[in-house]
Amino acid sequence: MTAHQAALTDRFLSFRTDRLMRYFLALRAETDAALAPRLPKAAGQPYPYGRCEEINNDLFVRLAGRAARPANAMDRAIRDFVAAGGVVRTVWGVLRGRYFQNALQFGGLYVDVSNDTVVATKPKVEILPIAESGLVPVRDLAHFRETAALYWGATVYANHLAPSLAPLLPMVSASPGRLLPAFQSACDYMIALMGRDGFQEAEAWLRDGPAPPAEVADALLATLPDDLRPQADGRAEAVAACRLARAEGRAMDTAWRDGRVRDYLRAMRARAAA
């Protein structure tokens, strides 16, 4: 956080903390009314468990609409904060060494609007100075794997099942009895992290990491489109995909990135339809 953001936060928001809390609780109530009836249980637990991303994103959209068409003093304060150069964005990372968490950043404030999605008895909304929040970026694949083990009870394997996706999604997670096996991690931050070193960390994990066991591989391959499956040797093909992406300079190629994300989403749609 810069000194400019700290000054803007103090000018527009910090003295309104109680009102901000009421404001976000009201927005959260709107989000709950919209999401709770239509989202299924996550890991066998009812809403809002495990739904921090969906809650955070829905509320952020509502917030943007309010700021664009302010109807009360807090709407106007947030609009003015942004107009003056204040940062309002979604953030994601590891919270207090244990959880993956989605939240909102308002200049120097951390606003967690899904604070109850792991422990249901916690307050729905938490507002803290961002420096005190305990949210840190994922450092590398090892940091992701450690957090996935703590948070999801997951074992993480190398993605030898969809080689063309592997430079951006080099991991497969499995949490028996909790979450279905999944390619990891299809969020903007992790995709950008994989490209930061030209896919070298992804390549090393794909080369040396454990292959998914048969039951995990079968669960993902059952609905994976044919063009995304390995032709023969999934490990070698995944490593080769990283090397080719690096040689072709794909780390900064948004069209290539978007194509891989569309392929991932196509795979997810096929799975959901099965």
C-alpha cells in the first residue's frame, strides 16, 4: 500500500468504519438472498461454507453498481474515494497461514465479506487495516500445496492429464470425501504466477511431481474432451507444453492464455453435464 492510498483511505473511509460495516452487512444480506437458494452444498456443508469466491464476486458486482448509481452517503463516499484515485479491487491469497481467501481491498483497508465461509459462527464481515489482515500472496507452488493440504485436506499431484493446460494449471488436487478432483488453480493470480518465470516452476513440478493415482485420473479423464487428453505420455507432453510455451513467449500472450482458460471452462462444462 502506498502513502497516497493510505491518505485517501484516511480521508474518505477510515473514520466511517462503523458505517462501512453496516453497509457491507447489508450488501452481504443481498448476496445471501441471491446465492443461498441456488448454490449446492460444498464438501457436504450448507451455504455459505466454502463459498468465499462466489460471495466476494457477487458482492463486488453489487458494490460497483452502487458506486455507479449512488443512492446514499456510503455509496457516494465510495464513489468519491475511487474518483480521487482510491483502489477498490478483489484480492486473493493465503490468510493467516491456513486458508485460501477472497476479499476486497479498499485502499488501506481489508474487507472480508465472506468471513464465515469456513467457521459459520464467525462474523459475516471483517474490516481491518490491510497490514493487519494476515493475507499474503501465494509465493509459489509449494506454498499453494501446503495451504491446500491444510485447508482442503488435499493431496496435490502433477497435471499429466491435460497437457495443453499444464503450463497454466500444473496441479491436480484431490480431497477424498470433501471435494472432487480438480485442476489447479484457475484463478488470475495463479495463472499469472505460472507465467512470471516463463513456466519454469510449472515445468519442474510436472517433471518431478507425483502422477495422479488411477482413481483421481479416472475421475478427471471420464469427462475430459478428447482434444485435451494426453496422446501417449502425459508427463512428457505436459513438460513439452511448458517448454514450447516458453520458447514462443506465451507468458505475455493474452490471446493464448484466454484460449487455455476457455479450454479449461469447456472441460468444466463437460464435467458438470455428465
